[in-house]
Amino acid sequence: MPKKLYALAYISTATERLSTPEAIDALLVDARAFNRKCDVTGVLLHNDGSFFQYLEGSKDAVDLVYERIRRSLSHRNICELVSEPILLRHFSSWSMGFAEGSASELQAIAQAHWNHERSNLKGASHVSPGLKLLLHFWQNSKRCVA
């Protein structure tokens, strides 16, 4: 029986440790390897020291990745937006996709309503306004492949 899926989204602010493109690249290489090992997928968006991240996987795996993130000295002011069960992965081919967004794009995604995904009576999935914005941004963004 497949494990139930879970999603977590948060925003944070970079510390000085992530002040260069090289530092962000190093963070991505490390995080992608860890996420692959844990079977966690998702995306990381960045703009001028502000981050938005969406993670998906089994609850235990997402919790493990998120605990590692919370202990990291690379960012501060972590604010969890959603942490709930989901029906399916939306970023299944990305151990951690990465894209630069504008300040207004990240703000819109972070401030959107992030209720959980649920089925309606006809069986189609309902996606929260926050996830809809994220999926639209991701579909139209220039992103870093990994």
C-alpha cells in the first residue's frame, strides 16, 4: 500500500550565508541530494534573500526534511504556510526545482490561501489558491533543472 502524501510550504529570509549565487548553488546541491534520499520533491523560489519552498512526500520524510531546514543557519524567520495531506504530487520530477521570482510573485504566492487539497463530489481534485498560483508561476518560469 503506498504511503499517504503530505505537503508543507513555508517562507523564510536568507542569512548572510546565502548572499551569493555560489552559496545558493551549494545549498541546492546539498538539499537535492538529501531530498532524493528521503523521496521528497518540491520547489524553492527565491528573490533577493526571500525564500518560498513547497515540499511533498510521505509525512515522515517531509517532517525529516523540514526539521533539517529549521535547524539550518542559512535562513531565519521561517513561517509555515501549510502542512497537510495531499492527494498527489505536483512536482514529482523535482528533488528541488529552483526558480528566481519577482518580489511581487513570491509575495502573492506566500499570501494566498493555502488550504489543503480535497476531492469534490465528482472526484476531481480541488487545489488551493496558493497552490494554483505556485503551479502557474512554475509553468511559466525560467527554472534551474535538477
